[in-house]
Amino acid sequence: MNDTLAALMSSLASLFGGSMGWAILLLALAVRLALLPLTLHLSRRMLANQRKMKALQPEVEAIRTRLKDHPQQAFGAVAALYKEHGVKVFDRSSLLGALVQLPVFGLLYRTISQASAASRPFLWMKSLAVPDAALTALVLVLTAVAAYCFPSGADPSLLMVAVQVVVMAFVVWKLSAGLGLYWAASGGVNLVQTLVLRRERRRAARLAGGGTAM
């Protein structure tokens, strides 16, 4: 499989005069777009689950107050309430969907790492084999915007956005620019996914409020 991806990347590079940078971008975009239906489905499931949990929060608080001296009974009552309304505290299918993507990303990472070592300069980058500060900054900006715009059940927390950016910084700051291009392409697709989910949420809110007029 790795040889197949390497051959595909070489073919893509030949379309751009041997530019491995464009080949990495195109391959990364193709893979992320191919996985977009799955990641959208998983995100919609997660958001729907969050909405149910938020709607049930008053009942959960009432149960905990009523059974504050009996924590085990309170836990069982809350679990029964969640089960009745189809709420999942731990969604195994979402975890499985995320794990399915790991082998794909692993193969892509290996192929890009090998291709970056022998690449020529690309855009402002002199080499794709070493880290690039500007590219890292772009990845972090995309991460921050996607995290801030994600339509979760609560208002966006600057602290949570900052945590995601810091985690991403630790991941990408020492990676080669070739792998940075992959993260930039992935971040761009992730931002598009976030905007799609945000638009769907606004549309649902309008319909729920009776704003069906065009």
C-alpha cells in the first residue's frame, strides 16, 4: 500500500513539473475529502448527542438533588434517563470510526516523510524536509478558527481553543514542512467541515423557531 501511495505521489508530482509540494497537498486533500462523509457523520452524531444531554440537564440535576445522599441510586437513575432518550455517554461507534482512519493517516505520513526528504523548494519553503515556522503558524490559525467556530452545545471557550492550539503546536512544530503541508490541507478540510456543521445548526435553529420562509 505504501508503494502504491508513493507511485501515486510521483504521478501527481509529474503533473506539476516534479513539484512534490503540490503532490503532497493534492494527495492530502484527496484523502481528507474521501473521509469527509465519515467525519461529518461522526461529528453530527456527537453534536446530536450533546444536544440531547443539554436538554436533559435539568432532569439530571433534579435527580442528583433528590438522591444526593444516595450516589449509586443517582448514577443508576441518570443512566436510565440517558438510555430512555438514546443518549450515550461513551459512543463506541464514534471511537471505532476514528480508529479506522489511523492506518490511512499512518500510511500517508510515511509516504509524505519519504517524499519530503528528496523534494525541491516549494512556494516560500526552501526545503520540505525541515520545519517551517510560517507553515506551522498557518496550521495553528486553521486549528484555532475551526475550534472557535465548531457548533458545540456551549459557547466557544477561549481556554479550550487555546488548549487545542497548544496541543497542535506540540504536534507540528518539529515536523518537516512536507508533513506540515498535510496538516495544513487537513486543517483546511476540517474548517470546511466545521462551517458545514455550523450552517446546518443555524438552519435547524431557524426551522425550530418557525423561520421557514425563504
